[in-house]
Amino acid sequence: FSVIKEYSKSIRYLPFEIFLPSWIKRQKALIVVEAELWYMLFLCSKKRGAKTFLINARVSSRSYPKYLRFKWLYKHIFANIDAVYAQSYDDAKRLVQLGAKNIHVSGNIKFLNIQKANKEYSKEYPVVVAAASTHETEEEPIVNAYLELKRVENAQLIVIPRHPERFDKVAEYLERVADKNRLSFSRFSQSGNFATDIVLVDTMGELINVYKISDIVILGGAFAEIGGHNALEAAQFGVKMISGPHYFNQVDIFNAIEGLEICESNALGEKLLNYRSLPNTKLETKASIDELVEDIRSVL
């Protein structure tokens, strides 16, 4: 919200659906991203004369059966959507079954604007392992795998939890681990550097900069059944990357990354010990929004 405010003063939070009829003003276009399929939002926008778009649209194979149970509702929603731009052909097929019309496959627009590093940090260890966007059940197996590697390599672990509200809890856990194993530990918010064996990044906006100094990235969100997280930012640096198997919300992105290693959490120790044999990631972008841009421009 704060970032968008830098580009326009006319920014508001979307209210509950029951308030939309009086909230939505006459507009030229409504552009909705991914899977935000709100019936009243599209209906009210159409009644106010807008051309409606669903862009970067996706329906994962995992969630598709749930969507099908409410197919009657989605048919009414898609009746008020003028154009749909899907992330993949598989997404397009599922969307058509739910009632989508005038559907195009543009690829995932996340490929088009991959965030770049904005700070330069010194790499303090020969081998840097980043545990990125981790969730509650994921830190422990990652830390245990790191400890196996630490016995044979001068390696560093940098942990970046997904949710800021977990920073303190993760800090307590990592500090206990460090004390027990006679390792050094620091919180980035206090030190501002990466000079200890284990570092907790407990500030926002540093993930991309950590990727740049990492040799190995263990990407969270897919060892637990969460759906995975965006792997593009790390892949651009050619790191060795490991993810869990539950990446059902990121299939298109994962398929576009060469060299991404998939394993269960109990295999992480073996993967790290043999990290030299892991391939480096290579990113193949495959998205084009030319048609989408022209379609939107035609109504503005």
C-alpha cells in the first residue's frame, strides 16, 4: 500500500463486498490479479461501465477440485469478466472449465520485473546457505542440515523467516542452537552485517541482497504444504537452490528454472553435504504482455 501511494494519491483499500455497490465509481477498466474472483467486484464494475480483466490468472491443480464444487458461482463471476490472461495453458484449461471466456495465455508476469539487489554486503564465509521465506515447521530441519554441513565446511547460515511476527521466536530458537553447538549468532537488525555463523535477518527488504551473497538457497514454503514461494529472485544469481515438493502455487515459475533441486526436508542434510554436485540455477523467462497492454490501452 505504501509503495503504491508513491505513484498515485487515489489509493484506497477495497471494502467488504456488501459496500461495493455504493463504493465503486464509474471507471474505464477493472484489472484484478491472479485468483481474486469476487462476484460483486466484477458485477458492480461492469454496471459502472468498466471493461474487466483478470490478469496473471491461475488455478492450481491442488485447488481446482474445490473450485469445481462452486462452478455454478464462478460461471456467474466470469460472465462479468471481459478478458482473462492466464499464467499457463494448464491454468487456461481449468479456467475455461469454470466458465472463463476470451482467454489468453500470457505467461507469468512475475517474470517481467524481477527485483534486483539494492545493497552490497561482504561475503564473510566460504559457503553461505540462505534459508529464505521459511515457515514454522521448516527452520528445524534446515538448521539440522546446516549443522551437518558445518562439521565439514566453514559454512554460514542466514535465516529469513517469511513472517515478521515470528522474528523473536525464531531468534530464540537460533540462539539456543548456536549456544548448544558453540556457534556465533546475531540478529541483522542489531549488527547490520553477516559476520557470525548463524544470522537471523529480522528486517524487511533484505532478502534479495542476501541472495546475492549466497552459494546455496533453501527456499521455504514448500517443505510444509503451503504452496511454495517465488524462486525467481534467487535463480537470477545462479545459486544452487533447494525446495520442498509442495510448490503447487508456483508450478509455472518452478518449471521455468533449470537446476532447481526438489527434496523432502529429511533429505536436506544429504543435499547440503553434496552441494558441489548440485547444478546452478538458470532462469528461462517466458512471459509476454504485449497483447495484454494493448487490450488495456484500448479502453483507457
